[in-house]
Amino acid sequence: MHAPFFPRRTLLATLLATIAHGTAVAEETLLPTISVTASPLAESAQLNATAVDAETLQALVPTTSDTASLLKNVPGLNIQGSGGVSGLPVIHGLADDRLRIKVDGMDLISACGNHMNPALSYIDPSNVGSAQVFAGISPVSVGGDSIGGTILIDSPAPEFAEPGEEGLLKGEVGFFYRSNGNAYGDNLSATAANEKFSLTYTSSTTESGNYSASDDFKTQTYVNDVGDSALDGDEVGSSMYKSTNRSLSLAMLNGNHLTELKLGMQDIPDQGWTNQRMDMTGNDSTQINLDHTAQLDWGTLEARAYHERTRHSMQFYDDKLFWYGGGTNPDGESCTIALGKTGCAAGMPMDTEGNNSGLLLKADIELSARDLLRVGTEAQQYRLDDWWDPSGKGMYPDVFVNINDGERDRLALFGEWEAQWSERWLSQFGLRYEQVKMNAGDVQGYNDSYLADETTFNDADRAKTDGNVDLTALARFTPNASRTIEFGLAQKTRSPNLYERYTWSTGGMAMRMINWAGDGNGYVGNLELEAEVAHTVSASYDWHDATQEKWGLNIAPYYTRVTDYIDAERCSGAATGTCTDANLAITEDFVYLQYVNQDATLYGVDVSGHLPLAENTVYGNFTATALMNYVHGENDTTGDNLYNMMPLNARLAIVQQLENWNNTAELELVDNKKDVSATRNEMRTQGYGLLHLRSSYTWKKVRFDMGIENALDRFYNHPLGGAYLGEGKTMSGGDVAWGTPVPGMGRSLYAGVNIKF
């Protein structure tokens, strides 16, 4: 890839470049235009960062439509089950809004009470150019409003013609097919550029039906009121999806100044949800992202402005039913059970509109050959409206206003000092202050049965301002060529999201609509929530060969104590409805919860490594890789386990490289999930082992991928998959009742081809 845009580097940067790339770098000069195939040097030098290499990204693209899944081989990271293109990354037991996730430099926000449109759902796996994860402690320059870490996902950098060339024309087209769910898709990118301007268009579409588990998993099935048959016993209801993403990028290079304007559009006409009572029936998003980077004599200056508008809708698809004796069907016929009319699942339409605008101004100032200072300011303005039109029994005559003119505005200042004290010692100290201001307007229910909660909320003071402070201290010690030690201390702070603070109704139906945990329970917000404050200590010890290419072993323990952790407790005390005292005693059913501040502790260890098994044989080179994660989370206030903690898990693989072939046999091992949250009636899952086989062949500008996921067709329930609500009367508890976890996908054969031109 042609990369014409490099900064003027200090002695420190030059030294780091030499170590990272094994090349001899001359005395400090402005580097000429060169071709590179690695990630930018500034990213590879970051403390506590893991970059996903290009080969891993390319190999996983045909196996998944979920961009979050591209990160599953990062130490300390797992994926929480969600929609087919909307998985939620989990780092050290902390997920979703507890992570800062930036896509092409934008802080994207999930505009949905069930978080069906998380940040990573807005970029297709085929368009990911680089991925970087800060697990646990992230520098203040990339952190903020998060306590679990940072994920940076970027599309490929703009490309320009070489000096003296008339122009650059290039493109790429790809196709894939996966047997389980009959999933297929395509992607296209095209670039036209000269030395000054670059225009790139990308497009991707992916579609799938319901996937199948390896065996029947339902204890009961449903039949609707006109006798239509249920899903097959192994079919996972509401797991279908279709998604289209497009982008147009115009970049201009003027000396040491690079300006890029990117326009993005997404259309998701449907995405089923296996662990939610609703399905996504529409997600339309438009994004405008303007970035300018300048390489100056004193360092680097970056300015960014972006705006995102999201229009999101939820309803029931065919796998989920909501039969009742009221309302009309699309033909205007009365929806009574006696009539037995089809099309009478009026359901519960839910609509959301989010507007998200952000600004960033950041400078990397080279104070000396030893010292680098990063300073910056960020601002974000977010507006959210969430309303539910009346549609049937109990939902008339008014529009239910869940969040009215919700506001969440952030203003941040940060400073970060990085110093290369010697060849052995590198340190980084950071301070970040962030003000988060939140508010919401008056609300209303469908009718007078919601009046008590409505009045209480509307009479309350809803304006909240949090002053959040982040502090980080990181260091890297390199005693010799075969050892690297990193350690750090941090205080990280996150304010509640709009749904945690401002959802207000304790009506059972309304509470069941607020749930991004995927546990089937109902939730209500809390105006009195405080910001979470996490104190983390972490370390990593890395043994490797002198070139850091042949073998390596990394052990990274961590410990986090969170004050005012936003957990949940059973609501009670009401004479009728959902929050009665009986709700406290339920042990085998879905329950009703309110977000509350409590204290929590999380600790664990990540282990990763690689080792050559054979080199230069007639069958090529063989390498063994290993990854193991362990986390334990406990609510210190109640003594309960924290929800959705991934049990001990590991990935062991043997990789063969023979000329143009790259073959992998991977074993995925997961222990029993037995430390579960009693408050949420979280379900246990059994341990399992899965075998995945992957192969790729590259010939000139063509790459072929093929393989088998879950090759032995082993049945399993993913520990983070949540409760199965994929079919039946999900609003009334579900025909597939509590006690059924979402099953994992059975055997799936896949093939993909990617052609560059």
C-alpha cells in the first residue's frame, strides 16, 4: 500500500521505528515517499496496545458478518451475543458503553433501548483496514468516558499516486458464502487518485437466514392461532439479518497536510434478535466525517469534526408473535382470536432518532528527543428521542414517550507526557478531565395507567452534571532483547448513558423493552445514578526471541475495583404491577430490575504465545499459537457474581504456511459457566470444545478462503449468548420459556474469494 504521509520524526520515533521494523534509520530527516505493508508506526509503539495483524483480519472476514468478531483473538477480549452484525466486545468482563469504541475516529453511540446498533455494526468486516485494542488501561489520549478499555477501528487509509505517475486506478471485489443460515454477501471498493487527490468508494452487503444449532434445543415450541407450524427444533429463531454499508471518501494531500472527507450510509432493513423480545426492523444511518492532519516542525496536529444521524425502528418479525383480542390487521379486519385472522400480530412498534456530533483537536508535540507531549480537547453533543406509537391492547390512545429530547454532552481536556528515558525505560503519564451534562424532557405513557410513574419523573430534577477525572501511569521496561515488561495504574470514569438514567416506567411491558444485557429481564432507569469510577492495576511480562518474530509468551494479570458500579437490583414495594415484593423471591423466571450504584471487583489474567514447531520442511512452516483468558467479577455490595462473566477459555491453533497456502486448525475450549448472577437469574452453561478449520490460497491478486467452523458439529451454549427469546410470544414471557440459553451455531462451511484489480 502506498503511504505518502509520514511525520518528521525525532530520535525517539526513529529508534522505535528501527526496533519495530528491523531497519536501519539514518539521522533525522523527512522520510521520502515509500511503500509499506504494516500499520502506522505511531500505533505500533503505543503502550498497552494490541494490534490485529492484516492476515488475521483477512482470514476472518469470510467467516463472519460481525466486525466485533474480528477481535476475538485479542487477549482479554470476548464477544457478547447479539444480532448477526451487532456483537458487543467485552474486555476483562466490561462491555458495551464501558468501552470506548471509535470507528474512523468517531465516537458512535447506540441509539436503542436494546443497543441493537452498537458502534462496530457501522463498519463491515471487509472494510476494516486496521484494528487496535487497549485492554484495561488505555492512555487518556484515546480513553475517556469508559472504564474497560478502548477499541480503535479504521477503514484503509487514503492512497495517492506515486510522484511522477499520471494517476492511480485500483479496486477490489469480494464474495462469500456460508452454509449455516445460507449466508452470503459481497464487497466492492474502487479508488481513483493522483498525487494530490484520492477518491474511494466502498460498498458491502451481507444477508443471512436463521442459523441452526447442532441439535434440537427447545423444550417446547409454539403454534400460532391459525395453526401455522413452528420452527424446526434446531432452528434458532430471529437470527436472520441483512445489512448494507456504503461510503465515499475524498482526500487531499498538500505537502505535509492531509484532509479527508468521508460520507457513510447504512441500511439494515431487518435484523432478528435471539436474546431480545424485539427485532430490528430498520436502521438507517448517515455519517459525515471530516479530518485534517498536519505534520509540522514541532510535531503533529489533528482536527476532526463529525456528525451522525440514526433512525432506528423495532418490531416483531415472523418468528415472534404477539396475539391479542384487539386492534386490526393490515387489511383493516378486526383482530379477535375468534376471527382467526392472519396478520394480527400488531406488536409494539418502537422508534428512535439519534443525532451525534463531535469535535476533536489534538497535538503531539515533540519537546525533545526524549519527551513527547500529547494535548487535546474533545466535545460531543448527543440528542436522543425514543417513542412508541400505540398499536393494540393496553397501548392506546397516546404515544408512549420513553425519552424526550434526551441530552448527553461531553467536553474533555487531556494531557499526556511520554518519555523515553533510555533504551530500557519508557514512561507515560496522563490526566484527563471530562464534563458530562445530561438532561431529558417530560414524558408520557400510553394512557392513565402510567400516570403515577409519569408524574414522578416529570416533577423530578432531571438535569445532571458529572465532573470526571481520569489518571494513568504506564511504563515499559526492556531489560534485554528477549524480555519486555509493562505495568500501569489508572483511574477511569464513566457517566451513565441516557437509558440508565432516564427510562422511567415500571410497567412490565415498558421495562422489558430496556435490556441490552440479553438476559430477558426488564429494567428501569434511575435519576440518582452516579458516575462509575474504576481503579485498575495491570502488568504484562513478555518473553520473546531477540527479533520478536519466532516465539513469544505474554502473561498479563490485572485487578480493577469499581466504585459506584452500575449494576441492578430487584425492584419491589409496589402493591400491584411488576415491582411487588414477590419479584424479590423469583429464582427461575425473568424478573424486574432497577439500575443502581454498587461497588464491584474484577480480576483475572490473559496468557498468549506462539512457538515454531517446524521450519523449512517439505510441508512448509508450522507454528503453534495459544490464547487463554480468565476473569472473575463480584459485586462487593451484595456478594453476588457480576453478570455475563466469561468463564476460563482458550484458543489453541496450529498454523501451516506452505508457499501460497496458509492453513489453520484451531481448537476453542470453554469451561463451565457456574459463577452466575443470582439477582438476574442468570443461566449456567456447560463447557465445550470446538474445532475450526481454515485455509487460504493467494495467487497473484486473487485470494481464496475456505473452511469449516465447528467442524465436529458440537452442540454448545455460548456463555455470553444470553437467554433465548427468538420465537413465540416474547412479550408475555415467551413460548420458549426461561431456562433456555441461546445455542451456538452448528457446523458451517464457508468459502470466499477476493480479487484486486
